[in-house]
Amino acid sequence: MKSSPSWIIQKKRDGKELEKQEILDLIQGLSDGRVADYQASAFLMATYFRGMTLNETVALTEAMLNSGERYDLTTVPGIKVDKHSTGGVGDKVSLILAPLAAACGLKVPMMSGRGLGHSGGTVDKLESIPGFNIQLTREQFTETLSRVGCAMTSQTSQICPADKKLYALRDVTATVECIPLITASILSKKIAEGADALVLDVKIGNGAFMKTQRQGQALAKTLIQVAKIMGLPARAILSNMNQPLGYAAGNAIEVKESIEILKNQKQADLCSADLKELTIQLCAQMLEVGKITKNLSEGRKLAHSRLTDGSAWKVFQQLVQTQGGNLEAIQDPNLIPLAPQRKSWVAKKSGYLVKMNTESLGRILIELGGGRKRASDPIDPTVGLTFHHKLGNKIKSGEPLVTLYAKEETQLEPILEELTRAIEISAAKKPVPKLIFEQIKK
């Protein structure tokens, strides 16, 4: 390395701008083992506090992209458009959106990550489907994309290996909520996977990494700006994460909820309306940027029709079968097991549901075993939570608000206390924040 890791860390710690070559040296060293995890962690913390300029962020994205191989999807006919969410509790949109967009005529190459912090990961959810192969080779990924219209895989060891290491370290070093690190991580993978365009779902609220609309705008604009410099058309919507999305949080139970929506089952209507609406909105954005439709209105109509006529459900079944999943398990979701210990937490008084501390609810899921405290932690896909009400709903005393699914009964009592602090019922009704705050195209 031309520059020692300690010097690069010191320079960033002191708030100085790193040169492109210094960032490249650090990322190359991380990839080949010359930079230790503790040095990478120090760099992450320095970057978290000091930030990065646009030039540094572009250099970091390029260095991470070039640390591994890139997929060439030019042999796959059609426009390849992907979607990425910055993550939240109950965000299982990708499970519905990928087959829906494919049913509308797009090709959707989706390379997803595992859970990060209190937010769930698409790869973890897909592994709840017995047999589902989330480690596709380049050839399998390309073939699935061509045949099915979408392919969903985890980040391979050859794709952005430096990002894979940093991603795991960010999760356990409290450096997740950093715009340059988020930007470089997302875009390096999306460019490497071969996407032609990208739609971003930037979450805002108490359950998101970006707590305020201003923070969300800053992240969205940085993502779009860096993507443009690197030749990837991108746009973003800012969506609400002040309550869990849909009714389920936990890997297996989120798969079940997604299947209900794909199959247009009526029980999905009560607490899944926000999930369904957000999915349709994102699909419309993908269809417009992918030139399948002329505008968002046309895109919404097409997405809604392909969801209601069963086309998306058909593509999802093809996807599961092609990637080795058990088709019977998704056709009868009762074959996807949930944890045996179940307990409902009920309202102590009547009133209106006015607040949900969504990050705390995500932390509860981690305590149940549905998330990671350390990078090496396994995840129990069977644990989770179901939410029986959304913000603004009128609640009666004694009515169930949340049902917990746990492995051990001993886990339940301390978590019930946490729920008391995380959920607020008031005699006075409060306005419910809108689902989508704004869209940003540049």
C-alpha cells in the first residue's frame, strides 16, 4: 500500500479530505487482508463522524465496485431495473415487487443483503422458504433473470468483496447511519449486478436510519448524484417508517404476508394496505424509468392489474421453483413454520394508537432471535411479531395489539415490558403521517 492504514484513518479522523488513491489503497488492503478488521472499524467510525465529500464518496463507491467482478447482462433482453430500500421494520416490499415488476415486462436483477441493525434483510427472508437458493452463480443469475423476468440473490464473494466486509462491520460498530457509507454500499452492488436503472426507497422516521425528512433528502440526493456520475440513472421516493410496514415483522411471517398480497387474499387488506400501496408506487416508478409506461399513472394501473389478475403470483411461483424453493410451502404457507411460543400483548386502556417506536420494535425482534447482535450470529426465521392495528386506529381496552412468536416462553415477559414503552395509546386522536413524503428525480 502506498499509504498506511493508520495514516489514512488519522487523516479522516482529523477531518481532511482523502485522495482517490488513498481510498483505493485502503479498500484494496481490506480486500486482500492487509487491512485488519479493527483498522477498518476505526476508518468507519472516523468516516461516520467526519463524513465525506462528493469526490470521496464517488472514489469509495468506485473502489468498492472495482474490488470484485461485474456482471454483464447485455445478453438478457429488456431493460434491467432494480429497487433498493434503505431498510426498516417489516419491509418485505422486494418479495412482492420483483415478481410484480417482472409481470409488467421489466427485467429485475435483485442482489440483496442481509439484515443490518434493526432492519430486516431480503436474503434472510427468502431463506425462510425451504430450499430457496440465495447463492446463485453468475450463470444461474443470468439464466433465471432471462427465464423468469427477475432473479433474487445474495451478494457473492466475488461481487464487491470489500463492501461485504464493511457491511458486516457497520452492523456491529454503530456506523450504519452514515450517508457516504450507505451510498457506496448500495451503488457499488447495484452497478456490479448490471442494472440499467435504479429506484430507491429511502425510509424516514423513528424506525429508519434517516430520522427526518431533511436527512432522507440528503441521502436520496447523494445517491442520485453519485449514481449519475457513475452512469446509472436513479430516482428516489421518501417513505414513512414511523410504524412497521404491513402487519408482520420477522422473516417467515413476512414471507407469509407477502404471499397473501400476491394471492390477493382478503386478510391482507386490514393491516397490509400500506405495504401494497408502497409496492405499487415503487413498481410505477420502475416502469416509468424502464420505459414500459409513459408516466406514473399508467404505471400504477399496470402494476395494480398485474397484481390483481394473478400474474405477479405466477411469476413468484416460477422464481421460487427456479431457485430451488419448495413450491408446496408457498402454495400452503402453513408449511412454513413459526415459533411455538405465542402470546398477545393487549391494550391496557381504550383510545387511539398514536405512536409506535418502530426502532424499539425492531430491537425486540433481535432479542427474540430474528436479527443479529454480532455479524456471526445466526437468525431464527420462525420468530416474529404481528401487529393488529395501525396508527390512528381506535383501540378498545383488552384488545390484542401485538402477537409475539418466540422459541422459549422465558423470552416473552421482558419483551412485553418493552412493548409497553414502545407503543402509545392516547384519548386524543393524532394525524397519521402520509405514506410517501415526496419523490426525488435529481
